Amino acid sequence: MKTRTPKHAVVVAGAPRSGTTWVGEVLAQADHTSYVHEPDNHSLWPLALAAKAGLGRQPALDPDDEAPLHDRVWNLALSGADNLDRPAWFIRKAAMKAATPELASEILDTPTDQLSSKAARLLEALRKTPTGKIAPATGPLVVKTVHSCFGLERVAERSGGPIVVVVRNPRNGIASWLNMNWQVHRFESNPLVVDRIVNDLGVTPPPTGDHVIDTAWTYGLLDAALRKAAFSNPDWLLVEHESLSENPIEGFRDLFDKTGLAWSSAIERHIEAGDKAGDGYNTTRVRADLRHAWKTRLTEDQIAKVEQTLTQF
């Protein structure tokens, strides 16, 4: 079922810290283009947390699965729903403040009929939280997600527009996760992920408990699932972050052409202005340094563990 949307919607997808924000924000520089940031991020959108209840942080949903709240999240996003409009934003912010990490994890990882009374009440409140304002249909739309790695074909079917999959050398992605000191949530407790992703890829989860190995395994699984989906859908656009970083003007001009977005000199200036030192969540980077950044960001011991873990993929 495709979403009825008056916009030309481009979906930019990838694993967290793969470069999707940079790609999405540059594409959104096209004239009259709106940008929706991570509509399925359960840390930002109350409805996203409710939609992913019992499905986990990366729902392994097939196109034909019944998941009405998940459909609603994407119907809103593909219509241009803005998570930051006011006054509804204040209500959503209060709802997300109530969703402590412990309660959010329970909602994500526990079957909905087995939730504690506190988590069940919060889930019901999240389902009723006001959604974002629908932006006027004045032009194209770019929607960025890092939470659809295991279910991108479902999103693609509903979008009907170009799908841009951003991949990064997993070593760089893993180094970034470790540098951000992110807590890693393994996916093996979710039977759908095991059946549809882990078993389908023919990989064996390593023992848990080592942060570097857990991080490498989790990123590697997300990356492998995305690449497999992209190779199975040749009409999708597969973009390697390191290659795009080394020649961003030519690479983005080609990407604009293939997605049907209009290129301009202002976009070129925007890209050039971002080629400078940066860290954390901002998107400025010295692009020439990115391909081999992992070699200086990881210790020898970390590199050994990462390489051993990635051999499965």
C-alpha cells in the first residue's frame, strides 16, 4: 500500500553514524524542499515509540505485515509532518520526558500484553499524543531515517519515491559509535530479527559482554542488512559515504540528478562550507580525512576485535 502524498518524497536511510544526516540535509537544500528528520526515532517522536512497541529499536517488518501505527508514522512523515511545530511540540516533549530509558526499553522490547502497568499507561498516552503539523505541499520532500535498517522495503513500498541507502565502511561506523560511548542494544532477543535478518544473513551472534564486540556485531548486522536490501532492489541508490566525501560536488550532482531534485550553485556553496573540522552530531568534517579515520580512532586491541567480528559479514 503506497502512501498518497502530493510530494516527491526521497527517503535517505542508513545505519546510525553512517552519514545520513549529511546526505539528507544536503539534498534538502534543493529549492522548495522540506526535510523530515527521523520520523521513526523513538527518542524524538512519541508516536514512533508507540509504533515500535514490542517490535524493538529496528523493527524487522515486511511490507505485508499488519502494523497500523507504524504505517501512521510513515504516512505522516511522507506527508511532511514536522516534529517541531508548536504548541503540539510541548505536549510531545512532556510525553518523551515521561518515557525514561528504562520505560522506553520495556515498551520496545516487551510484548505489549506483558508490559508493567506503568509502561502500559505510558504507551496508551503516547498513542494519543498530538502528531506533527503537515507542511504545505509546495515542493519535494526528503525524509531521513536510521531506524528502518531491517524494514526498508516496507518503507520503500509506501513511499514510492527514490530510496537512497547510505553505507559507510563499518570500521568507521563502529569507531564513531565507540567514540560517542553509545550503549549498544543487541537484537537477538527479538524473534523477528533473528528469523528475518540474522538467519537470513547466515551469521552467528558472538557472545555478549564485550562492549567493542557488541558494538561491532550490532553495526555489522545493520550494515549487512541494508546492503543486502539495496542489492535486492537495483532501483535504489547505494551511496558510499567515504567515496561521496572524497568528491562531494560531483557525487551530489549525480545524486541530485538521480533523485529528481534540482541542483544549484547555492548547494555547491553549502557543501564547500561544511568541509571543515567538526565532531559529535554536527555534519561539518574535513572530508579528505574520513576514509581511514578508523585507523587512528581505534586501538590495536579494538581493531583486532572489530576485524574478528566483521569476518562473518
